[in-house]
Amino acid sequence: MLITFYLWKEGYLEKPVLFLSSYLKRHQKLYYAKLESYRYGKVPQWVDFFLDGVIEIANEAIDTVGKITVLREKDMAKVQKLGKRASESAVRVLPRLYGQPIINVATIQKWTGFTRAGAQTVINRFIQQGILSPKDKDKKYGQSYVYKEYLDIFTGRD
């Protein structure tokens, strides 16, 4: 994490979002071996290992961004097919789902200023469009809704 923040501070990263922990976890035995060899002066091997991790994680990030872009375009096309007022409401909500993919009626109210009924209408439209789905299908009140296809990009279920 310190290396990521250092790279960000020095201007090599636009934002501190290069998290190597998944790479280090995947290659844990090799990581420990490289750390051990570093202690004995084998710095170039450590640097090579670390840079391989940077490349792998950066490529994964590029792939993820591509998938998010495709999903965003697909869902924006769905939203724009709604009527004028409905699509205007939906366009106010859809971009916010990328920062908070699990929402409820109160969240939509906060984002839009809509009444409870208006917020539920937006959610219902998103459900009909296949963008949102109920988090707990058996729950009657206080339901949360999930932007599942977006979350699946991060969990590898796409």
C-alpha cells in the first residue's frame, strides 16, 4: 500500500487505486521467497516480481474498466428507451449506482429529492429493465436493491 501511495504522490498514478494485495495473495509463496531473497541483497529479483505484479494488476484494471464501459453503455441505452420523464429520472440515478451499487428507496430519495413513491417508481423501472434486482426476494418492507451485473464484474461472475 505504501508503494501505491508513493507512486501516486510522485505522479505515476492519477489516483491511488493500484492495489497489489490480490497479486501478492495469489503468489504468496513466491512473494515470501522474494522478500527473503531481498534481505540477502537480491533486489533486482524483488523489483522484477513487484513490476510483474504492477503489470498484471494494471491489465486486470484495464479489463475491468472495459467491462464497466460496455455495461454502462448497454444500461444507458435501456434507460434512454423509456419515456422522456422516466428516462430523465433514470439518467439522474444510473451514474450514481457505480459508486453505490446497493441502494434502497431512501438512497434514491436522497440522490433525487423524489418522494418515496417517486423513488420506488424509479427502482421499479430499473427492475423491469434488468438493471436492479431485490437483494432479498422474500423481504416485503425495507428492501434493498442490487446492481448485480455491475458487482459481478468485480467478483468474476460476469
